[in-house]
Amino acid sequence: MENTPSEDYTYSIEERIIGALQEIRPYLQQDGGDVEFVRFEADTHVAEIRLLGACKTCPMSMMTLRGGIERFLIAAVKEIRRVESVF
């Protein structure tokens, strides 16, 4: 079985975050949304992302961020402690 970038530690943290976002992107795109990686703050262990499309203005975006995206990224990339949405 081949490792995905989010599970393979030969990739940088940023590459693993991008790989993990690629895995969840289709679910967001089904509803007209998307997500993009902005940066990872190593000192605070915070990944910053930008919600795009329908996700940007959706009233449920905070639930999507915390219950979906953040939960998945923390499980996939162990260095992450929190995910924040930036504009």
C-alpha cells in the first residue's frame, strides 16, 4: 500500500498539509466550495487556510472548518494543533 503525502514523513509539513487538503477537497467542491493552503506557523503549530467559493460565505463555514477540515488535518498531519481560516 502506497503512502499518501499526508502520511509520508519524507514530505515537508507544507506538502503533507496540501496532500491532506487534496483528499478532502472533492467533498467541499460538491457544494461549490474549495480550500487553499496559506501557511503553517511552526512556532504555534497553526495551519492557515483560505476558504473559497461557497465556503467563503456559507453560514456553516465555521462548522466545516472545525468539525471537518481541522479535524481531518490534525489527524493527518500530527504537527498541527489548530487550523485557522484567513481572508
